[in-house]
Amino acid sequence: MKEQRLKILVADDNPSDRLLLETMLSQFGHVVETAVDGQDAVERFDPETVQLVCLDIKMPRKDGWEAALEIQAKAQHRLVPIVFLSGVSDPIALQKCLEVGATDFISKPYNPTLVSAKLNAIARLLVLQNTLSEQRDELSSLNQQMVHDQEVAKIVYERITHSNCLSDPALKTLHQGSHTFNGDVILAAYKPNGGMHLLLGDFTGHGLSAAIGALPLADIFFEWTEKGFVMRQILPEINKRLQAILPPNMFCAAAFIDININNRTIEVWNGGLPDLLYFGRDCDRPKLIKSESLPLGILEEREFETNVELLSYEPGDYFVAFTDGVYEARTSDNKIRYNHALDPLYEGEVKDPPFTWLERMLEEEGILEDPHDDISVLCIDLSSEMVDHHMDQSGAVMDTSSPSDFSFVYELNADSLKNTDPLPYLLQILTTVPGLNKHSSEVFMILSEMYSNALEHGVLQLDSNLKKTVEGFSEYYAQREQKLNALSSGYVRIAARVISGEAQGSLTVTVSDSGNGFDVSAVNLNSLDHEKAFSRGLSLVNELCDEIAFAESGAQLTATYTW
């Protein structure tokens, strides 16, 4: 190792000792400055240039101990080693040298070999200290840049995942992360036909890796809601996107809430979140809406099902949803409370508004001060004020006095059947009709069931009896995928006619396929059983529509829906 050249301040009131040490240090290649006593040493010390100080213990005006303390004060955060020069071996005096911050001792008379070795050791210490200081400054600069980048990314993230809908007076939210980025997400968007879509999500993990999945989720949620798509269309698309981009160990537990202000209903989907709580105005306890679906991003497209619960609400009802950061929150003593702290809420014993009570409980338990997990709470006040506000703010309640009268035909051949879902395009056209746009959910169900019936039973000739067992259910969709991929001919034709006047309107949809048809007389359209997992599509269409009729031996179905 190359010896380092140091600038050394030597203070000794004995001229001969001072000269001897100065000569010795100069011969070693160091730059030496001398002082005649402790006071002179303090005055000559410059922390910018002096790298080592040698002090005699006994000196006039100011001894070595006092000078050492003042020199250290002038050095501040710089490391300037202090070596005491001593001709005595008094343990108490040497101990005091250490107490005031001495790095080492050099005994008189001076031994050149020992002095050289000690100076080399101190030089190595200084080199190490300088290296650490440079690394510290570099890490500090990198950290500042990282914090700046995170703040910019956080602003962009929050602008993408937030909308002014969250400021709706009917909504109250609590959104607190354990890291700079939040793996929880709360989304809200007004629907074109009035009402609102809301989504509460909780991605696995924490920080940036958890938050990154919120961007495609929010993109689909806002764009598809604005275009008039319904929850049953939006959820499969979000699941498909997340399943394609997220790693296998990552998913999003979520709840999707569709508020329909026209008929005062709520559709709720819960995939992996703690029980959602619905507080009816006249009920003692909340209704629990349990998770009956897997989180988003786990199942493949063909396996995903939108199992929703339909509720009717009255003004004054209340809805509460939260992520597992609340359900599994740790208290200030680091204990997981699970649902025990939430028992009063589940039991209906809370007199305050649920959001107020929840926020106070989390604060009193010290959970908000030091969250161990991302915490999100969404509360919805289903009051009459919410209805008026939505109609005023959404700007999408259309003029029902404008008549519409048009028709179109949409035909898909084999290649299109394999690669295209026509329902979003059809619904986007139909929901532009004044009045009909308020019934987008019903229209979607009618189109979906009619198209699925034509494709699966008409073109692909699948047998719905397979769905009677769990194994058969899987086999049914395996056959569907296999036959669809091998399809080389066939078609599904969708014809729609809309007549809309000032008082009422009608939608007539005719779906025909290239299949061989079936025995129409064997179909009982009045046997709708919502508990069955099969053979309920046509019965559902019959229930929603004013009339339906078969033609061409079952290869054509016409349904009329009025509003």
C-alpha cells in the first residue's frame, strides 16, 4: 500500500522535542506545522487542511486535554485523529487522554520505527474514512434522486387511479399505505346512464411492486365505464389483463359495486376481500356479502365467472367495504386483532356512522400511526342526496324525448367467432339510445345469453347436460375451447331493431346461427332456477323480455325488450 502524505500539526512547549519530532515526520514525507503550546495549537488548527494533530500533555496557557476538546469542536463532523505526546506512564493521565478522544500515544523519547508504524496505521484509517464519506455522499445523492423519482411516480400513479368521483358526498374513504406506494386501490366512476361503479382492490405485496398492477386495472375500469359497459363485461376484461401481465404469485383481491339509481339496486361482486357489510335502514345487523369468487388475475379467461349478488336499497341504507389491512390490523402492542375489534360493527352495536366508528377505532388502537399493511375503507351512504348529485354531476342523463329508429345486422364468420367478442361493440351502440341506456345491464344479459346459446349449442353443438357435474362442467368448457379453435366454417348473425319514442321504446334482437337447431318443444322457458349452473340462459331471456320466439327449428331466436 502506498504511504499517504499527511499534514500534521505538532504542539509541544519543549523546543528540542518539537524540533526532533518535526524533523522525523518531515523525513517520513509529511508536511509539519508546529505550535508552542495548547492555545497556539487551537489557533493554528484548520480543519480543511490539517489531517493529524500531535499534542503534548503538559503545556502552558492551555494543556493538551483542553486543546484536544477545542480542536474537536472546530473539526465538527470531520475525522481528525489526535495523538498525545507523553514522557510519563501515569495510567490516570493516559486514561484522561482517551476520555477526551485520543486516537493513540507516542512515548518520549521517540522511536522512529514505532512512530512510522503508528502514522501508517492512522493514514490507513483516514483513507478508509474518506472512502466511507465519499460512499455516504454518493448514497445520499442516490437516495435523494430515488425519493424524487418516487414522488413523481406517486403523483402520476394517484392521478391515474383517482377521479373526482371519490369526492362525491355519498362516499367516504380511508386510504393509508405502509409504503410510499400503496397496494390498495379505490376507484369510482359515474356511469353514462346515472349511478356509479366502484372498485376496492388489494394487490398482493407492498410498495411499488404491489401498486404497479393498479395502472392497467384503473385504465380498463375508467375507460369501459365511460363507454357504458356493465360490470359483467368490465370484470372479465380486468381479470384477463391482470392474468396476462402479473407474475404467478401476484393477484388482486377486489370488490366491484355497481349502483343503479334508476331502480335502486346494487350489484356486488366480492373476489377475495373480507366480508362486505350492507346496513339496511330497518335491520339490526348488517348483511354480510362473502367472497364467492377468486381474486382477479388468477383464473384464465374461460374459467372466470362473474358471480354477483343483487340488492335493493332504500335511502338511508349504508354500505361498508375494507381490505384485509383492516381485518388483520396489528395494534400498538403488535398483536393481530383479526375481526375481534370489528365485532361491534358486525353485531350492529355501533351507534355512530360506520365510517366514523371505524376511523376512530383504527386511530385509538394506534393502527393508523404505524400501519403494518395497506389500509383502505370504502363507505357508501345510499341516500336520496346521492341520486340527485349523480344526475347533476354525471352529465350523462340523456334526453328521453329524442326519438331513435334504426337497425343493423352484425355477422361473425368462423375466424371472427374464434377471435372476437361482439358484445362490447353491440352494447356500445345500443346504450347510445335515450332511455335504453338506463337498462344496459338487462340488455347485456339478453345479448350475452342469446349469443352464447347460438355459439355454443348452435355452431359448436355442445351439450349443456355436461354441466350437471363438476367434472362435466370442466369438460364442457374444454370441449368449447377445442371446438372453437378447430372451427373452419359457420356463422352467428345478430340483427337489432330499435324504435324509441317519447313515451316508450322497444329493442328487437334476432340471433341466428348455422347450426342444425333443436327440438323447441322440449324447452320450458318458465323454469328459471337461479341456483342451477346450467340450462337457465333462455329462461333468463324470457323473464327479461316481453316476448321471445324460435324459428328455423331453433336455429333462430327473436326477443323483444321494451322500456
